[in-house]
Amino acid sequence: MALELRGITKRFPGVLANDDVSLAVGSGEVLALLGENGAGKTTLMNILYGLYRPDEGSVVVDDRELDLASSRDAIAAGIGMVHQHFMLVPVFTVAENVILGQEPSGPLGVIKKDAARATVRDISERYRLHVDPDAVIEDLPVGVQQRVEIVKVLNREARYVIFDEPTAVLTPQEVEEFFAIVRGLQADGKGIIFITHKLGEALEVADRVAVMRAGRKVAEVTPGETSEAHLAELMVGRPVELVVPKDTSHPGATVLQVQDLVVRDDRGHRAVNGVTFEVRTGEIVGVAGVQGNGQTELIEAIMGLRPSLAGNVVLDGTDVTDYNPRQLHEARVSHIPEDRQESGLVLGFTVAENMVLNCYYEEPFSRVLVMDWDATNEAAQRLVKQYDVRTPGIEVPVSNLSGGNQQKVIVAREFDRDVRLVIASQPTRGIDVGSIEYIHGQIVAKRDAGAAVLVVSSELDEVTALADRILVLYHGKIAGEFPPDADITEIGLAMLGSGR
């Protein structure tokens, strides 16, 4: 019994997203799917889940060709998907989320809530998911919310489960718990497709690893016959440096001081609650933590994007707590925002226009009230070449670029000047291993040039690879400070609020 994709080809205007791709996963088997941004993984899974129709090829379950016109058809065929961004209603209970759309009801349409709770308990016990059916989603940690998504899939009797970047926001302890869940599903005969960019995890959990590049499947290997370096080379088409090359830091004068900072979130709650730390020249300070523990509000307050309730932000001895983003730019602060599409780019603008978003009003790009497009285009051409931005031209909308190349546009714009402080929030979120290698190199180069660097990432591997000191943020407070070679389990416990 198997789920198969046979000769799948999918075209979009000007793009061949999938080119004659064939994959199969059997019952009780884990298939890891790797590939760069734009390699065609997402398109392929959207076809498998009924969200796209292929131009050529077919989806087959147990030798029966399927006609998948919607995700409802995929679910009916026993295919389930756990998305990277959870599809849960925060104010509903676990049981309410699990039965949403197929509520068990009695006379007069009254929902049988006891039956819903019993269903959640049965599935939870069978697969050792440890989920309370009466818990409210917004009160649950990320790792437990992911288990709720798994219960939803299993409640729909899925025999094949797609996991899209399932460990992206989990702590090391939660990753191990997730792997145990995967092995339990595998032992129960479920076929699993595991999409990830974490090479070590693919090797640990998969029976087979398929690699895609430029819309085609370029390799299929078993973990025993490959390595992380080999997989990275297959994905990118060239050798990739997986370890961030950097010398020992030599910190100098303090550049950034954050003192007793208190910041509210959008709901009026204290997301940052009395945080104090400093960043010095020639060092990278990494902030680790499960997403949602105040990281976003902390960076927005430092960058003048959100008012603070109390405390101070000091830059080179000057209180900049009330500075706006332009004032901070002119104070030689660069900022890679958390969400490149929402906060870092204007998607309808060209590559050239996005390259000067932070300095369009300055010489040589501005002549009082008129843009100097020759100077703008010349700078954009230089930055595209210098920062290896893969684009058909500087005149195309930045929305046409892959996620990794969009991120490179931001890095080019923010790093193309002498800066005192670099603030990089989720600098490589959702991008491929080749772009990660490049952006990490640029961040280290800024440190070595004497800048102070603050990196915030939900990827613990990224924090430990880049940072010279690591701070852990938990419930809006500093839960611990660690050297980069600290035991990863100890850091993970601090991320869960159980550390020292």
C-alpha cells in the first residue's frame, strides 16, 4: 500500500514549478523532502493535498488514481497535512478545534461535546500525544499546539500525513518529543512525508530522503549512504559551508544598552517585562526563545516601531528610547525585520526601488524633490552583484524573487554602509541552505568590521552558530545567559522556563 506521485508537471506563467516529478511513500515509512526555496516542494505538496491540479501526471493511492479537486478530496482519500503555520482557532478548546467542520451532533443539531472530548482522549492516548481536550489553544505552548494539529489529522482517519517544516519553532526537547510521535505514527502504519530544511533531522527521522532542485527530483538516498554535506550539495548544486566560519570575538565598547525595558503587546499585555542587556562592538549577541515570548515586541521597541512602557534604550551613550526608525537609521543602525514581506519590502516596488527604501531621500539618490534614477539604478546593479541577488533584472518587482533572494535584497540595503549596530530578527527564516550560508557570512563580516550585532532567532541552531553570547527570552524576561558552546539541552530548558 502506497501513496504515489507519478510524473507530476506543473506550470505557472513563466515558471516550470514541477518537472516530471515522481515520489512514493509506503505505509509505515518516513520520506524526507528537501530542496531550496523555489525548488518545487510546496507546489508538489499542494498538488498532493488537492490545492493545485497538475498539468501532467497523477496522484495514486494503493494503485487507484485520484481526482483531487480540493483538500476535502485529499482528506477523503486518507491524506492529511500539518501546516507549518497552524490552522487553529486560538479561543477554542482542543476538542472544539479537532471536530471543527465535522461536529458530532444529536437531535436539533446539538453538538455532542462529550463525544468530542472522548475522541481527543482516545487519539491522544493511542499515540501518546498527551493533549487535554478542554485546554484553550491560546494557552498552550507551540509544541502542544502542533500535537493538536496531529490529532485533527488523525481524527479524519489519515493514512498518509504531510508535515511541512514541523520543527521550525520547537525547542530541542519538543523536537525529540515530536520525533517520538513520528515513530509512533510510523509504527501504526502511517506513511509520512516530512518537509524540512534541517538536514540533520532528515537523516535522523527518515527512511529515505528525496532532494529537489529547480523543479526536478535530483536524488533519492537513504540516510546510511549520505551526509549533511552531501545533501546540501545536492540541494544547491555546489559544496556548501554548513559551519559558520568565524574567529573568536574581541568585544570592545558598549554600543547598545537596554535597561529595564517594559513593552506591551497588541493586546495590552506586558510582552517584555524588565529586560536589561548590552551589546558591544565586535560581538554577536543572540536571543533565543520560542516564538511569542516577547522577541517581536523587544525588537520593535528598540527600533522605534512600538512605544515602551518603561525603561530605556541607549545607543553609544545617547538615550534613543523615543527615536523613530529614520532617526535610528541616521544614527547608523541597520535592521533586518522579522517578516521580510510585511516589514522589509514593498512587494510591488522593483528591486532597485527596494534597494533604496531606507535612503531614497539622501544624496546621491535624491535631488531635493526629484529621484536620481541613474544613481539609484547604478547602486542597485552594484548591490545585486555584490550580494549575489538572483534576479532577472533590477526593474522586476521584488515580489517575483524567491524568499532567499528577497532576504538578500534587505541584507544588501541594510549592510551597504558603515553601521554601529546591526539588529537581525529571524534573518534566515524560511530560506534555503545556500542563502543561509551567504547571509550568515555577511552578519559575521559586520561583526568583524567592528559593528555590534544583535540576532534574534527561533532557530536555536542559528543562534548557537552565530552568537558569541546567548540570551534566552522566556515570558518577556531574560531566563538565562550562555556561552555559544553551552549544552543545548540546558539552553532548551531555559527556553521552556525550566532553566537556571
